[in-house]
Amino acid sequence: MKGKIQGLIVRSKKSYRGSVNLIKEYIIPNISIYLDLIRTNDFNNYIFRGQNEAYNGIQASGLRSYSGGAEVSKYYDIEGMKRQFYNKVVRKISEDEKQYFLAFCQHHGLPTNLVDFTTSPLVALFFACYGKNQLTSNEAEIYLINKKKLIDITPLLLQNENFFELLIQNKDAQLKLFSNLQKMFANQAHELPNYINKLIECYELNNIDIDGEELTESEDMDEEFLEDDYDNLIKLTDLKGKNDVIELYYFLANEIYDENITHGEVYYLNNPEYYSNEELGIRVFFALLINLLQLQYRNIDKPLKLDLNVYFTYQPPDLFDRIVNQKGMFIYQLYLSKSDEHNKHRTLRFQSIKPDFIIKIQNHQAILNELNLLGINIESIYGDFDNIANSIKFNQQYTLNT
């Protein structure tokens, strides 16, 4: 932080929903300190999500368990609900709304895998404070994610497919993703080794090698298998953190099971030694990512922690005034959902969304009153007749109470 802000509390959170990485938390009591924090830390390069309760962290509405106890949970059939909704409204909606139907579903309250974010810190502050239940906890939360981690996949979702499945099955989608990765790393090539290391750590976190086999030795394994497995583990671990990625490139080419990845149009190079670390590194990152998703797809019964350190964004055109008013955007939370043979139990796996920073908010009602004076209220946020009326009612009550 560039300068000390009076009244600001800063602490490091030891873990975040299973994360082993430290996450810095800020605790702010008013708008003035909040804006000072945004300005002095260059948080204009981040997107924001305000939640009036911490819940289970950052999770799309359609991916939250809606039923079940400790032993079993039930989840929404996102694709099934989307198809039903489409069949009921298709004659009444525009071509743009059909094309960006996932955003249409989110706008009208159908559970989806989209997570609302905003580029406006004041809008996020409003959502953190609005509807806050004082009895449940003392602090609301705002989550920040650096824009450099975002990959826009809007053009790839025009047919409303599941992007998880599309990405591991469709070569055109992989080519377009690779092109987006090249654009993403064009301005942060120096960060590429860190992204690669994070993906390798994701394999280690899940205790799997590049083939999906467990890294922990088992007493049932024969000696020859243990020796081979041990060599792979050391090899992958030793390659983490190296600036020269050529060895890792060759390692993945030899060890990844699916040759469609390593011998496909994206990854395969006739003479990789003539390419730069950046060009090789992007291919390594791509292969590690696609391979990890394939491992989860092939073995849905084994949950993997998908801490990818990159996030896919879905940004349809300005179809709805509410999105414009809120300076909104969506993170598309990757997910895979399969039902058992009797269609009674649904297995769900999805990407983790971990914030770079957390801002905890105190004095919610006082901040809401300040935001209202700045024109940030339910009228400006939503803009429909009901909320305009509610905003007028709120202002009248505030005047009477003061």
C-alpha cells in the first residue's frame, strides 16, 4: 500500500474456502476510507463483487446446493431449466435475447453458472450493504479479482453450449481460446511462469500426476509402477519454477495421454527449440489447462479442485438497462454436471473462484445512507418502476427519521 490510511484495518487471511494462499483483507468503516483504499492500491484494475453475507464464497446461484444434508446434496439442472425456459419464451423474445440467452436467464432470476461482478467499486459497495441482515454477521464482503486474469469467451458461447464440455471436445473452441491466451499474455509475458506454476500446483493440490494417477504411494502398487510414478512426480515438481520452459514442453508432449492435445494444431511444433519462452509457455499453459479439465471429465466421481487462476468472462451487449446501470459483467464459472443412470442424483464439479483481495464492510446502514446521497441507490441500480417507488419511499422515511 502506498500510504497509510487512517481508520483502515489490514490483515492476512490464512485460507479462503480451502485455499492455502494468504489473502489480504481490509476492514473499512465508511465510504471515505473505502475510496482512499481503492485509489492508493490501484484497484481500478480490478473487478468487484459485493455480497451482504459471506455464504460459501464466490459461487454462481445455479451451482449452490439447494437440498440435502451432510451426506448428500442436490443441485439444479442448469441446462434442463434453461431449455424449459427457452421453449416457453422463444416466441416472445428478440434475436439478440436468443443469442445471449444465458444472460437473459440470469437477468430474469433463473439459476445459472454466471457470477455477477461490476467494474464500479461503489456499485459493489451498495450490494455489500443492501439487504444486510445485522443479526447474521457484522461484516459484509467485497471481493476483488485482477482484470489481467480475465479471458473473454463471449463469442464462443453464441450457441449456448456448456463451455467446459466445448473446450475439451471442440478443436475450434480450443484454437480460439489459444488466441485469447496469446492476447492475454501479450502485456504480461513476465507473469507467464507464475501462471504455469499455479496450474502445476493445482495438480499437486489434487494429488495427481499428469495422467491423473495419484501421486501418493500405495502399498498395493508393485515396485516397478512406484518407480515410474516417482520419476514422474520428481520430474514435474522439478520443472516448476524454471524460467526455461522447453524441458516442460517436451515433458508434456511425452506424458499427456491425449495426443489430440500435444499433437494438435495448437501445441505441436516441428522445432520447438527455435521458439521463445513466451510462445512455448502459452502452449504449456494451454496443455496443462485442457488436460486438467479432461481428467475431471473422464473421472466425474473424483472431485478435483479446479483452482485455475484464470477466469472466463461473458459480456453480452447492453441488452438490459440493469446491467448498464450496474456497470455489470459476468464471470462464467466452469462446471460439469452429470446425472446417474436413474436420473435421481446429479454430480456437479465446478471451477473455484478465489479473490485476490477481500474488503470487509462495517456500518452498513450508514454507508447506504451516504451512497444514497451520492445517487447510488435502488433507483439508479435497478431503474424499474417498483424500485423507483421504493427509492422515493426510502428517502421519505430517511427524512422523517432525521
